[in-house]
Amino acid sequence: MAKSKEKFDFDAFHESLRKKKFSPVYFFYGEEKFLIEECVDAIVEHSVDPDMKEFNFDILQGSEVDANKVIAIASSYPMMAERRVVILKEFERTVRKTSEDLYSKYFDDPSPTTVLIIISTGADFRKKPYTTLRSKAVVGEFRPLYDNETISWIETRVKKMKRSINPAAAALLHSYVGNSLQELANEIEKLMIAVAQAPSITADDIERVVGVSREFTAFELANKIGEKNMAKSLEIADRLVRTGDSAVAIIAVLTIHFIKLYKLHDALRQRKPESEISHLIGVHAFFLRTFMAQVKKFTKEEIERTFVLLAEADLAVKSSADPKRVLTQTIAGIISGVEQQVEAL
């Protein structure tokens, strides 16, 4: 059973599992571990006999096994069950010149009573055994989602839990949590409990359940700086540093925020319609008014100087400077305007 589509078809995948139509080999790779783990869990749930799981379920680490051992286990017959399931993590660590043909030979003729799930950080489909995998296995690439994809993912996940979430609420949840699917899944679980039998999740629900714990985030810091709210910006920055947030990551979020404001300046100058502006700057329409209000507080030249300050701050924290002092001076420089510069970094 081969899949060669660039985009993984989740619906077809889950439908095949429900019908007990399993591929002898699955190959999942990429950086989005949450999606990979959910696919693996789904395969295990549908394919492994719980009563005989102890005898027919193996998890192998690529750092601890070689190709010979993997193939030997995958070729073993299941014990008093229809099939066995073998999960191989860190596949790339088992691929050597001497193992390429061994793997390719197995993938060409896999055991019909084994479901082999291979997980890797990446894949080079120009050479064996990846070329064989691509033609013989169900293949899924799982990269981190873009902002708009994450919002769609939120809506789809809520729908599968027999609820609905309006676009404004989905966008608000994304703004609080970001693109971490694991964190989003956790927050959605909390929301399901909090809204009880209510059929739909609203922006008010997000504020009530998620917003309380999300007041102090890098995203909220970016908004307060965009509003030129010095006191709140410094309070959030201080809290973030004290709770162990990475200053490098915070600066990255601030840089992305001001890139959007910079693009907004250009879009407004070109008199682009609001519907087009949202797409151009990468902001959900629900938040466009927020950015519209912030862009009025900064000239284009001030935003350009902000990029300089953020670049200096990034270099400073990577050079072991005190992160609290760096962030404090950077925020002061951005909000106070061109006269204030980040000093003694």
C-alpha cells in the first residue's frame, strides 16, 4: 500500500484504520511530533489486541538497535493474535551503508502479520532505503503548521469532539497559545470540561478559561509594547524572565510582531483592502483592528529602529548578558522612541 501525496490525508488514514486495513509499513517523519504521536497511537489502538499486547508490541530506539535486529523482530510471527506491531523510533540512526539493502529488501516484501511503524526526523528520498519506503509504505511528512493552518486545526479538532468553535474564538485561542499543538490540545481539553454541555466555544470562553493563565506570554508582551504600555510591558517581561522563558524566543516573537506592523505600514500606504491586508501581513481578520491601532503609534522609521534594537538585544542575550536588563532596556528603547537607545549590552 503506497502513498506518494505530499500532503498527508488524515481522513483516508483514519478511515483505513477503522476498516482494519493496515499497511505493513508506515513511515512518519518531520518536526511536528504531536501529529506523529497521534497517528501512531491511532494505529496501535486499532491494530493491537489489548489482551496480547505484552507479547505482540515492541518499541525500538534507533540508538539501541541495528537493521538486523529490527528486521528480525518485524519478521517474527505474532503470538496468539492476528498481528504484531513494531515501532521504530530514530530510524535514521539505524541506516548505514551495510543496512540500506537489508531494509529495502524487507520493505519490498514485508511480513503480512506485522505492522511496522517507522519514525524519523527527516528523509532523503534520493537514496535507499528511503526510495523504497516512499514506494512501498504509507508515508507522512509532519512539519510545524503555519498560523492559518493551526487555526484550521483547532476548528477541526473541536468539531471531532462534537462541538463547534467560532472563528474569533479559534483565533483568540491561537493568539494565547501559539502553534504548539500539544499545548493547544491541552487547552481544548480544559475548554471541553469548562463549557460542559454548551454546543459551541466562544471568545468569552477562551478569555475565561485560557486567558487567565495566558496574561503573561511573549505574545501579550508584543501587544503591550505595540500599545506603548510601558508599565505592563515591563511587568510581563519581568514575569517571563523569572519563570524561565527564553529571552531569545521572546525577542523572536517581538521581531515577528514588528515585521507584521512594518508590512501593515506598506499595505496601508498602498490602500489595500482589509481582506487583503490580513493575508499580506499574516494576521487573522479578528486581530486586524488590534494591529491597526498599534501601527498608528509607530512611524515606519521607528519600526526600522526597533529592528536594530531587537537585533542588538538578540546578540546580547546570546553573549550571556543579563536577560532581564537586556529586555528592560530594549523595551524602553522601543516605547520611548528614537531618543532612547539600548545601552551597555
